[in-house]
Amino acid sequence: MPDPSHAIARGHIGETQLKAARAVDVTDAEIAEVAGNLALNILTNYFNVLADTDTEWPFVTPHTDA
């Protein structure tokens, strides 16, 4: 079963994924909590971009293969 949070984040969760999640005892409340947490994280990221929030860790230079 694909990750339900990934499907919710992409806006492509369907009845098949919901039935699969419920089959392994995921409740509707837990599905709603995942959707709510994803929405909160997305909005937090947008506000951080808007506010130009400093990161709390140092920037890392990507390693390139030579």
C-alpha cells in the first residue's frame, strides 16, 4: 500500500487507498489528523518563505562526483 500521507499531500487519495488504510485499522480520525498535519506543515513552510526565516542549521555544500 502506498503511503497514505504521500497520497493526501499530492491530492490523489482515493477510495482504494482509504479502504486499504482502514483494512489495517487506521481510523478516520487518524486519516483526518494526517491531512491536518500536512496542511499545517505546508502553511508553516509558506510563512517561513514569506518571512525569510533563518534556518537553524548550517548550509551544506552538495558533494559532486568528479
